[in-house]
Amino acid sequence: MALFKKKKQPEVNEPMDLDAVMKKFDRESNTRIWEGKPKIAVFTILAIFSLFCIYVTLFTTWLEEIRLTSFMAFIIFIGYLVFPAKKGVQRVNFIPWYDYIPMIGGTLAFLYYTAFAKDIIQQGARFEWWQIAIGIIGIAALCEVCRRSVGLPILIVAGVLVVYALTAGLSNPDLGGKLNYMVHYLFYSKEGILSTPVNVCSKFIVVFIIFGAFLERTGIADFFIKIANAFVGGFSGGPAKVAVVASAMEGMVSGSSVANTVGSGSVTIPLMKRTGYKPEFAAAAEASASTGGQIMPPIMGAAAFLMADYVGVPYSDIVLRAILPAVLYFAGIFITVHLEAKKEGLKGISRQELPRVLPLLKKTYLLLPLILLIYLVGTSQKSIAYAAAIAIIVAIVVSLFNKENRITPKRIWEALAAGGQGMITVAVACGVAGIIAGTITMTGLANMMINGIVALAGDQVIIALFLTMLCCIVLGMGVPTTANYCIMAATCAPILIRMGVPALCAHFFVFYFGIVADLTPPVALAAYAGAAIAQANPMKTAFTSTKLAIGAFIVPYVFALSPSMLFIDTNAIEVALICITSLVGIFAVSMALEGYLLEIMPWYQRIVSLAGGLLLIYPGLATDLIGVALVAVVVILQFFMRKRVKLTA
């Protein structure tokens, strides 16, 4: 949504241009520059696309092939309107002649399918050479938009798989026969580009992206930061706690860890540095909290909708089961920044700088669209898309009561345009993810991977989990949340399901480890964006972010081995016990990693605290009792250490 977002005015403490940071680490921000009448024209096309998506989703009963191909034709067209061929300084109101070729060719390729969908379906697998050429043009145009808006990592994976299919993966000995079969499978069937990711994107995700654009214009992001400041800013290490709380709230509606990091980090990182946090820690705290926004219900970077479709459970179930793991993740970061503040003797924000609570409480009506959305979806009173559409209307009404961010007809049009632009990256990433999943399926590579890891792991589920984790982190590097999960669902989740892990747990596991790729070196985009704002060492920031996000590395193993953490096959008493022991456990793990509670912890106390914390996080009465005993020993030792220090002072 960078094309129409207002530029923030630089602050005195702001270390660098935020637009430059976004353009360096976030592909979505590298857009063409439109001004005057051309900008109005592009603006109008994007807004019309948003209205088209809402209309098709809510009011039509089109054949699925017609709905999906018309959607992708629009995406290809506006993709070339918005994204230039390369980064760098862009000429104003300019598209080079060579961009018109893939723009028009790709758009017409998908529109050909739209116009003759019924005939193409009845053709079966018999295609003329010129139909194969049309399919190749459509696939190539999609991949080029993906390169411009998403980046190369996902295309490299897709390219390697396509080459494998054409050389060794398909049994047909003739290259022409292989090409014919592959194009039919990837372009003309519902197993490739038009598979589950694009289908879910066009039905559900697009409406939520538009909802997010409207919600942003109500001033809710600024409200989140102010409310977090009011409640936790004054405590020890307040700015870091503000970053955690605000990012958790913003994550409910946002879909980009880099955008989250730069958006809220522009405020929180300079404050953290001013309070006394080291630059690397300040950047890491913001990056890890912002990345956690992707696992925060109800939207979870749009992956919640895909997961519901893949696993075959209601969307409300996904949201409910995601709550405890997300709370543990943010609790781990919050506790660690608190302990770091205590260890370094850091203070909070002065009372004079904190916003007053009462005026903020009067603005809680800004949360009404979000609350209504959660209620409608949770109670299944309306379809997901219909609930989002109602929430958009409520967001417009709510803004009328907010003088600073009142939505006018012009701003409604801007929100529609921003929503249209926001769809491009998600849709093309889903399309290429469909190519990856389709290629893996048609070559039988999925079964080969599953059989290979199952054979390597033997009967040891923990080994399969570890190998799957490595696959997820590697495949997830530099890939947006939605496409990331699509790839993991197609390649990695079936491995765990074969090993006996429940399907929902397997999908949550691969989703979590795909997300942390934004924090783990060497391609830690969110951490690097935070480091640029803080003027910190990027690699140190990435490693610190990984430490702060330890919950995302521990919790998935727990719910994969014990589904009760996701409230599967359990009861209310057990759920309450799991919540309490898990929170105490994550506190103990944070103590161990930070090496501090009341005093600096010796190495043996850190080991005991880590062991106790892990046992408490893992559900089970025996592990809970042992974990409580170990953590209690550490707390008692820390108490006596503090007492001894006071006596000798």
C-alpha cells in the first residue's frame, strides 16, 4: 500500500529515511511514481479492481474458472502498472515500452481462459500448440510480476522444480509432450496457478486486505501505539514494552512483518535507544514483535483462511487454537525486554511524555469494526467475506466520529486503491505457490520427499520435526507470509502428518517456522529493516531477534508432540492448567536466555531454569511438577543472592 500511503514527517531522533528502509527491505514499496492525471487514472483502476473483487465475492455465482482467471487477469494488468522492472530512481509517469508486452500478453492470456472457460474445461487434456503458447505467456507474465513485487527466492524454488519436471520429473520421453502436460496442469487445470491459494485469495483474503486499508485510515495504528504507551510506557524499559504490545495489536490486521517493523519501529526504536537499550536490542525487540503479528489472530497474515481450507475446519477454529501459542510468543518477548531493562537499570518514559488514558479510552470505538468482525466470524452468523464487508462499512461509520482521521469520499477511494495495490503481492505469490505445489504433485516429488524424511527419521517424530523445521526456515527465506505457508502446506506438512502428527498441529508447525525465517539469518528481512532504523549491526540484530523470538522455536514442538496446547482432545480444567504452566514456563525460559531475574544468573542456574521452563511448557502433570520444582529452586537461589548483595553493599 506504499503508493498512496502518506509520508511520515521525520523526527529529530529518526536515524534515516523510512521510505528508503521500506524500499530496501520490502519489495511492495518499490513502486512506480505517478503524479497528476496519470496518478488519478492508476488510482481509479486500482479502486475499480477492489470494487470488482467485492462484487464478485459477494454477489456473483460465476463458474470458478471464470472467477479465478478474470481475477488473475486484473492482477497481471495492475501489477505492471504499479511495479517497475528494477529498483532505483523511477521516472515520473513513465512505463517503458517493453513493459507493455508482458502486461498486455499476460492479461490477454488469462482473459482468453475467462472467455472460453467452458470450452477449455470440455477439452480435457487435448490442447493445440497455440493454446500451450498462451499458457506459457500467462505463466511467464505472472512470474515476472512476482519477481518485481515479491522477489527472487520463491521464483528460484519454482524455477528449479519446473526444470526438474521437464528433465527428469515427468515420464513422457518427448520434451514437447512434457511441456504440453506441464502447461495444461499448471495453467489450465485447478491444480496449479488456479489451485487453493489463489482460490482462497480471491474469495476471502482480498476483502480482508481492503478492510485493513480502511481500518488503517481510521487511525487505529496510531491508537494502538498511544494506548500501549499509556498502559506500559511508564514502566521500566517502557518503549520496548510499547513495541511488543502495539505490534501484537497491529498484527491482528496487518500482513507484513517488514511493514510492521518500519511502521511502529519508526516511533519505538528511537525511544528505546533514548531510554538506554542497545541499538541491536532495540531493533530486535521491534522486529521480533512485528514478525509475531503474523501469528496473531484473527487474520495471521491471511494464512488463517488458507489453513482452514487446507485442513478442512472452520476459520473460527483456527483463530481459537492460535490464541495460546501467540500469547506465549509475545509473553516471551515482553518478559525478556523487561528483564533486560531491570538488568541494565533502564527507566520508562517520563509521565509528561505519556498520553493520558481517559481521552484514549474515549476512542475505543475505533476497535468496533475489529470486534464486530471477530464476533461475526466466530459465531458463523455470516460468511467470512460478508463479515469483512460489513466491518468495512462499520469502519467508515466509526471514522466519522474521529476528527483527525475522518473518512471522506476521497479517502474511501484512496482506501479502495490501497486495497487493490495490496492484493497484487499476495495474489502473485499465491499463484507462484500454486506452480510450486502443482509441480511437486505432478512429478510425484511430494511422495519422494515424504518417504525420504520418514525413512531418515525412522520412528522418531522429533527428528522429523527438526528436519521439517530446517526445510521451513530455508524455503521461507524472503517469501511473504501467505505464499510461505502455501509452500509449507504442500511440501512439509504432509511429512509430519505421515509421522502421526495431527493435521492441524502439522500445519501450525510449518506455518510458525516459515514465519521465523523473517528473523533468522541470513535472510532476516524484518531484523535488517529494524537494524537500518536503529543504525545497528544487521547480523547481531538478527541473532538477538532469534533469541527474543524463542517462543516461536519452542511452542511448535510442544503442540506437535502434545496437541492439547491447541485445545485438541482436552477439557476446560486442562486448558486452564496448560495456560498457567505454559506462561510460567515461558517466563523461566526467558530468564535463562536473559541470564537475569533478581541478580545475574550463574551458568548452572540458567540451565536449570531452561530445563524447568521447557518442562512446564510441555503439557503433562509429571512434567509440570518437575518443572515447578526446578524453577522454584532457581527463584530461591536468586532471592538469597539478592539478599547477600544487599548485606555486602
